[in-house]
Amino acid sequence: MTKSAALHPAMTQSALEQNAMRMNLNHTQLLDQAQIALDHAKRAGASYADIRLGETHRQYIKAKDDRLENFDESALVGFGVRVLLEGCWGFYGAHQLDRANLETGVERALHNARATKIIQNQPIMLENLPAREATWIMPMAQDPFGISAEEKSALLLSICAAARDEGADFCSASLSLAREERLFANSLGARIAQTRTRIFPSFKAIAVDPERGQFSSRESLTPARSAGWEYILQAGLLEEARCAGKEARAKLNAKHLTPGIYDIVIDPTNLWLTIHETIGHSTELDRVLGWEANFAGTSFIKPQMLNNLQIGSELMTIIADRSQAGGLSTIGYDDDGAPAEAADFKIVEKGIFRNFQMALGQAHLIGLPQSNGCAYADSPTAFPIQRMPNISLAPNPNKCTLEDLFKDIENGIYIIGAGSWSIDQQRDNFQFGGQLFYEIKNGQLGDLLRDGAYQGRTTQFWRSLDGLGDSSTYHLDGTFTCGKAEPVQVAPVSHGSPPARFRNISVLNPCNER
């Protein structure tokens, strides 16, 4: 087993063995168990087989006001074996890592492949897959799972207290952690061990006006990251909680937004969700092909639109990657064994749609030679499906500050933080709320507004993009748990962007108040 270039310099050659010890296994046992399954599949006639063995360790802590409400911890060990038999996928996953279950799992995967043959319209064809041996371990300074429950609980209670001290009547705060340890092996000789950890601090401050029977809230803007505990220590959570308490209180007395057509500037803390829903999901090839329709449907994009659709203005370049520091989808190899560099591509280039996201065995369905490293399974026992890498809006190469984006707006709105949202079954018509809305008057930031949402259609909206901040304004946000598939799988994904200006956008007041 060789080290990849992305291996943390502080890690040693025995890193996989250390990971395996946490699962009461050792390196040799993991490799032996993988080989048992692969050999069995090959003897049974599979043209290709792969297996993922490992553990997913999760922790969730929640505090509300002055008390701890939840402290949940789980560790799921298991394997998932996938076979390709006569052009059909078969899969089986289980939680027992022993020879009998592995061999039974292969037999059931083969059985499932045979069962799908009668409904398989087109055989799965695999592209060229190099066999790689590597270890990739996410860099971090301090393992968050090694931090005591007392310290984590104290932090959450302090966040709640900080928000309440500055104007909130109520506050809840939570901390979500996940660590994935995987060994991937396939019948071509790949042997890849990976470990990554992610962490998500969150809170919600609520202010109440009992006389008017009204309340307002402000949720945290600190994003989830692939990182260690050092991220939490540097995130400024107490400072943000104090601001949130003040802003939740201020929203109670803010003037209501007047619906209408506005020029808007969207902060990265809000725009990431619009990128995710309108571009991230609409360019997933499985949705385009009709394989996937859960969680807001398929896509308005069709295969023939590749290199032909003007999806946005010339300022719009959307880039996929698995390499951004702290990115929730940053990893050495995807769950098909494709290296991170395979997921380095442009989805949109200067407004033109250039690439779908694809998992193994999908590219040939639209006449392309190679997929691009977009597979993920949320546990060892789950089938790897097409999921997003990090997907980000590239910043302006020319100098442009947030204030520059305000300059020529006479009557506009600046939107901060993600809120509620909805989108239709083709990823076209949408509506997005936010946490904070501010007036822009004659090029200057003005008063806080209460309640708002912007709406549009995907291509019309992105074609109205006419201003972007530069790299100094770029910020990485994202989601810890993007849902997809049936049974549902949740995936982490980051979306970076600068603030962006859009012209003539319909803005609503969801509360119908003036």
C-alpha cells in the first residue's frame, strides 16, 4: 500500500492499521476479507466487482437555552459488495464482517444482478479503470471525536447564553460530527484506504414580541467543513451568536419588505443553496436520464444540451472539484475508486453548459468516453450513486469588492444567509428565502428589512448575473446532509462563491405584510 500525495505529512504508514483498530480489525484482515468477496464474485462469472468495508462514526449534540437536550453517538460497521454481471449491476450490503456473510453477500448481489436483467434497457459499460493502491487521510490538527462531552456541551451552552444575552429570548445550538473510514477494493487490483472527518456547528436564535404575538429568528452562518476541532475553536461562534441575538431582536422592528422587481446582491452564505439546487442537482446525469426523481424530481437539462445551452451570463463559471481545503466533498478518491483529479472539471464555462456529473458506467449512455469521479455511498452498506463533488461559482478575475457591487444599484436588496426554499420537479422554477435582507439605496447599504424571498427560473436567473466579487470575497459554504435516492442517502457537499449581483429579480414578502 503506497501513500498518495494527499496523505497528511504527520501520518505514518500504519495509518490504515490504526483506523482498522478502531473497528476491531487489522489491515491484513480488511484486505483478506475484500479478497474473499472479489474472488467469489469472479468465480461466479462477474465481469467486474468492487467492495467497500469500513465504519461510519457519528455524533450529534444539542443544547437549548440552559440545558443539554441530546447526546447521540453511533458507529456503523459493514460492507457493501457490487458486481457487474452480463451488463447489470447487483449489490448487497450487511453489517457483519465475516467470511460467511461476505460470501452470502456476493451471492445475493449476483442474484440481484440477474433479477434486474429483465428490466435493463441498456447494458452498463465500464470505462477504463486504472488499478490504484493508495492511502488518503484528511489533514486535521485535533480529532473532534477526542474532545470530551463536557467541553462540547459547555460550548453549546455558551453559544445559547451569548445569543440570549444580546437580545434573543430562546436559542438552540447543535454540533454534528462524522468520520468515515473506508477500504475500497475492486477486481482490477485497486486497494484504496481513506479516512475523513467533518464537523457542523449550528444554532438558531429567536426573539419574541409577546404584545404583538410576533417572533423572528436568525440562524448561524458558520458552514460545515471537513476539518478537525481546530475549526470550531477558530470559527468565532460566540461572537456570531451575540450578533445573531441582536439581529433577531432587530428583525422584530424592521420595516417589512415591499414586493417587487429589484436588483439584488446575494451573499455567499445564501447563494450556495441556489447553486446547489439549480445547478448542482440539475446537472446530475442520473436525474437527466430519469434514473433519479426523489427530492424535487429530475431536470430540465437534456443530454443534447451539452455544449449548447446558455445557462447563464458570461460571468458564470461553475467548477467541480474534490480538492478545496475544508470542502465537504474533498477526498482522495470517490466511491468508484476514481482519483480526485477526475472531478476537476467545469460544469458551466462563461455561461455555457459544459459537463454533467457522472458516476461509473454512466458516460457511455450519452456517448462520452469517461465518467468524472462523482460517486458516493453514505455508508459501507449503501450502493454508491452519483453525488456532487464540491461545486462552486468562480470569482471575478478582476478586482471587485462587495461595495463595488452595490455602487450602481438605485433600489435593491442585499441577502445574507440561507432560509427556506422550494423548487419544482424539473429544477427550474424556484423560490429562496434568507436570514437577513437589507435595502440598497443609491449604491449604499441601507436599513434592515423583515421577511423576503426571491424567485425565478434557473436559466433566466443566471443570465441576469452581471456582477461578481473577486477572490478576496470568496467564501466556502455547503450542506452536511443533502438527501437523494430511495432508500435515502445523505451526502456532504460544499459550494463556494463570491457575492453576486443579479438584475431585475422578483422579490416577495412571504408574510404578505407591508
